[in-house]
Amino acid sequence: MGRSSGGRARSARTGRYVKTSTAARHPRTTVVEKRSSRGSGTHHRSAITGRYVKGSTAARHPDTTVTENG
């Protein structure tokens, strides 16, 4: 999965936007954001897999999940 292509990259640990080169060096802790097709509301996504996860999973793994506000 090409996490460093297209979209803006964000660190799962800090929540800050990072350069795509940083995302390429740290693929387990960065997520490349694209426009969410999941509608409005809050969604959680794993930085490791890129898949959407439940809120309880995000709470257990805060360093490797990103909370997206739709």
C-alpha cells in the first residue's frame, strides 16, 4: 500500500501534518489522508493498516491510530 502518495500525511503520534518524505520513512506511525467518503462524524483509522477501526481500538492504540473528523 503506497501510503506516501496522494493526500496529506499526518503523524498518528502527534496529529501534526508531516512531509511525505517523513511518512515514507515512518509508515507505521503516519497516515496519508484523503477526502473521507465515510460521511460526517468522527472516524478512527489505523496508521499501520490504513483501515477504519472502532473507537475502542483507537483508545487501546493511541500512538498508531488517527482520529478523523468528517
